[in-house]
Amino acid sequence: AALAGQAARLLHHVTEHPHLDPVHIGSALARTRTPMEHRATITATTTGELHHGLTALTTGTPHPALTGPHTPHPNPRTAFLYTGQGTQRPGMGHGLHQHHPVFTHHLDTVIEALQPHLEHPLRDIMFATPGTPEAHLLDQTQWAQPALFALGTALHHTLTHHGLTPHTLTGHSLGEITAAHLAGILTLTDAATLITARGRLMQQAPAGGLMIAVQAREEDITPDLQEHPHHISLAAVNGPTSLVVSGDRTTLETLNTQWRARGHKTRTLHVSHAFHSPHMDPILDEFHQIASTLTYHQPHTPLISTLTGKPATPDDHTTPDYWTRQLRQTVRFHDALTTLHHQHHTHYTDIGPDHTLTTLTTETHPTNPPTTLTPLRKNQPETHTLTHTLTTAHHTGTPTNLTTLHPHTPPPNTPT
């Protein structure tokens, strides 16, 4: 009630003073008001949007410009989840690159480190117009993996610039390399070498395989996997009943018919290769050799291994053997999410182009879902989505520095 009352007073004030700039109002609220227990935000670019948002907060009605009201979590713990291949899309990050200097700086820095290993300018491929030849390149593994690494790294630094800092990191497949770099295990130079080698070699692996998503428990299909150990593998465990199986097309097409007959829902994935399967075996030696040339450091931020699904040990992530097995073996993302839950993480941030990984968190914990934060969403303005993520984090108790949203705004009461 007090929050709605404050909104009503602010609405009256801006109505009586229509000349006030919403940016200056937002800056004053972020810089000078005490953060109370109950919080809400209006994300507005015009006075009209500000009026509509304040009216919604005053009357207790929903509005797209309104975030909240929320009550902060008393003991927030934040996990950053770095996305894997399949989430890439043309134009990802373009809006932030145009309007957010911190994101621009870090994305350009990462691309500069990646570029010596690539044949075409990565930025042109990332920001290509959908349907163009450049945009189609982004679906190739050799481009998708470095592009997602670049996006994830820049997005991480942008969020931490605004005070949103993770307690723990984990990543899905290639996202684990992003996590390892940002935890301090790999320098940017070494991470660029590893991620581009991984994408290039996986692109060169035997083509013609198949990957099928199966709605089943792991024990439901284990006997089928054991019957064909040299032809198929369990590629990923994404949820309690969300699996991906990868390998030979003929074997999987036969099993797919059997799974459907048992009542399991299945979906064939549109991929060029059978990742995390025996089809990757021919590239493992070369990848291991490249990984052996890198220098590994102990992390400054804890990680959850998606190879084991458990907290990383001192030997995890710091040996070429680990990264070679990580390329080939099952991605146990569901187990990693379960571990994060047992460690009492309350906020999960999807570091990627969309909300793919945070969707998996609600599948893993449907009865007590955590707060999910998605800094980028497909077909939504990127600066608005980032702002929404930061304000949601703030309202629900995760420390953030909202004053950084108005870096060039004069302090309140300063003559302009």
C-alpha cells in the first residue's frame, strides 16, 4: 500500500510538472531514494510511458512498462548459466552493441581475440540480416560457437558493470568454456584458441548423424543406449525427463519409432552433426593436442561441472583431458541445476541470446521455481530487456547498481 501511495504521489508530481525529463527522474530515484522492502520499476523512454506505468502501479494493474511489485529475497544467491549451440540467431547483441558502450567495448575486445582463428569477420556474421548468406553461416558450428562465446563474455561483463555479480558459474556444452574463461581458468587468448578449435573440429567431424530430443527419464532409455554403445550416446540430460540422444541416423530412426510406441514424445533436432556422440571420436586427438598447449589457472569464482553435474574439483576445467571428455561425453545440465538448487541459489541468469537455459530451471524445480533473469530475448528491444533484467534482480534482492543506468545524467538539483 505504501509503495502504491508513493507511485500516486510521483504520478501527481510528473503530471503537475510535464516539463520534467523522465531520464532525470529515473536518475534521481536510483541515486537518492532508499531501497525499501517492497520495490517496483517503470521502464520508460517517454513521459507517456512513465504515466502509464505509474498508473498501473497505483491501481495494482499489470502493464508492460511495470516490473514488480516484488519483495527482496532475504539471502539471494545468483548463478550465471552460459548457453550452448543451437541458441544463436542473426542480430544477437546488435542492439546492445549500438547503444551500450560497456557491451560494445567487451564484444569488440573478444572478437579481436577470436579473429586470427577465423576466415571471415565474426561481427558481420553475428549482425547479419536474417536470410542472407552471412546469416546462414551462423548456423555452422565453426561460427556459432565463437559467436556465442563472444556474446556471453560481453554480456557477462555488462551485467557485472551494473553490479549483478554471480556466486557460481556453469555452462551448457560450449558455454562451459565461456564460464571457465570468466572464472579466470583461461585467459581470453587461450579461451579464443580453445573455442575456435572446438568449433572448427566439430564442423569437420563426420556428417550425416542425427540428434533426437526424447521426453523420458534417463533410466527409461539406458538399455537402448547399452545395446548400441558404438553407434549412439546420451548427448545431454537437460531436465528430469528432457534428454537428447545423438549418433548414427539409422540406429536412432529405429529407436525413435520404438520410443514413440512406448509413449515417449520425441523431436528430431536440426543439426549438421551428431554432437557428443561416437561421431566426435575422430577429432578428439587433435583437440586434445591443442588443449595441451594452453595454460590453466585455478578459478576465482566457483563452477559447477556439467560433465559431472557437481561442484568442480581442482582438477576439473584445468586439464586438456577434462576438455576433451567434455566435448565427447554427456552434458549433465540437469544435474548441475540440481546442485545449484542444493546450494540454495535463488536467481538464475541466462547468459545467451534467449531464455533457453532459464526455461530448463523451471522444469527442474517446478514446485519451487527460482527467479530467472534473461538479459536478451528474441524479438525484444535489447536495451529494454537488459534494463528489465537488472531491475528484476534489484527488486528480488540481488545486489545491483542501478545508478549505472544513468551514467551521464547530472546529479539531482544540478543546474542544466
